[in-house]
Amino acid sequence: MIGIAILIAIPVLSPVLFMAGNDYLTQIVTRILIYGILVLSVEMCWGQTGIFTFGQAALFGIGGYVVGLVTTKSTVTDIGKLLLVAVIAGALVGLILGIFLFSGKRVGELYVALVTLAISYICERLANSWTLLGSGNGIPGIPYPTIFGKEIGSAMGLFFLTFVVFAIALILCIIIVNSQFGLTMNAVRDDEERAEFFGYRRTVVQIAIFVFSAALAASGGALFAVSEGFVSPSMSGLALSTTTVLWVVLGGRGTFYGPLIALTVLQVVNIQMQNALPSLWPILVGFMLLLTMIFLPKGLTSLPAKIRESRRKHVQI
């Protein structure tokens, strides 16, 4: 229900952006929605299936770089084709990585985290050094996308395009999680060995979700490329990977709305704090993460339940 409320609230509130005439504010909201797709991909892996991954930014970058290369090396700008190419590229890479990680014996969260962390590092270094990808300069000058031959060049047009893709991604995630397959995902997350004992094919579930989440991340990268007009090595590296995991940890894994709320709050606060406390702000974020992991291991979404429990104990006393 909360996920549906989020979907309703965004287009309802969007006329406020239009009437305000503030393109910068609209671009910020658009970027939050793009990162929201990336957060959904992490939540589907880690929160719902127990795959602790630091590699979603690499897949995000793959989607962005594929779109950057296609649009700058050809005349293709149709957003449908660009998203399709990015999704296919992300899914193929996700399939290869998924088979490598999960087709053998059971592996722990730490192993997956370290391998995907290394992949993010490799992708960032590769993008920094490969001339075809623009090296450290990335790929600038990515043209605006088109739909039915018409260019989507306005901030509001890019916002609605991003919202539609975000809405489709969120709806798909909600449908999958609430299906029979979703119950299997949760069973694998909670106890892989018991899930296999009851006949569930752990490897199939993990590979399928890894491919799906890779496609989600790549679609987010594609939207980032066309909305920002450039791609750079940083969008596929360690900083974005760890930041995305941070959003999920703070919001509370196992839900969709928690990480999305954490993403929105931190992005808004980040804009203000980077100007006010540019050197201190990253330390404050790290301190916030540490406190959350110690006192609220289930994230900020567990705070209301903690308060109710505390009140109940106080009343009993």
C-alpha cells in the first residue's frame, strides 16, 4: 500500500514543480527517481533474496555507457530502443555474473560482496583508462532522447519519462515479491539450506533475481545518461555502490518504501550539507550509518515499532 501511495504522490505533486518553474528542482527529483531504480535493484537482491551486492553501480554504469556509445556513434535516440539495448546489456552481464557466483556450491554474503566490490572497482578503472569510453572524461554530449520522433528536451519531459520507468520498475518489483516466486526468494534469503531441503532451486532463484536486478540497474543508468547528457567513470564505481547500499541500510532492507525514503531525505540534505559542511558531511553520514546499524539494525522503518514497544513496556511498568 505504501508503494502505491508513493506512485500516486509523485505525479500528483509534480504540477508543483511545473508551476514553480524551477528546472533545477525538477532535475533533482528526476535524479532521485533514477537512483530510486538503482535502490530497487539492490533491495531485490539483498533485501528480498539475501544477495549482498556491491556491484549494482557497475551495472548502472554499463547501462549509461551503452546508451552513451549508441547515441554518440549513431543516430539512434529513440528512448524505447535505448532502454531496450541497456536492459539487454545489463541482463547479459548479470546472467554471466550470476552463473559465476551462484551456479556452484553455496557461497556466503561476504564472498558475493567482495566479488561484486571488485567488479565495481574494475569497471571504474576500465572506464577511466579505456579511450573508447572517453577515459577520465567520460562520454559528454549525449543528445536528448526522442519518442515517436519528438525530442524530450525539457526538464519536465525528462521527469515524466523517468517517472514512468520508475513506476513500471516499482510495480514489477511489488508483483514479483508478492507472488509465489517472491515467497521462494524470501525462503532463500532466510535459510538457503532449508529452502533447498524443501525442493526450491536456490541457484535458479538467485540467478533470476540477479539478472532482473541487473536489468533494473542498467535501465537506471540509461536514464541517467539521457537526462544528464553525459556519463563518467564515477557512475560505475565504488562510491555509488556503497552509497546505494547505505540508502538500503538506513531505510531498512526488506521494504521498498524505506530505502526510497532514505534516498530522498539524504539526497535533499546532501545538497544543503555539501555547501555548508563539504568536508564534514561524509563523516556525519558514516556516523549516521554506524548508529543505525547498532541501534536500528532493521533501518529507520523499524523506528515506529521501537517507539511503540518502548511505550508498551513503560505502561506495563
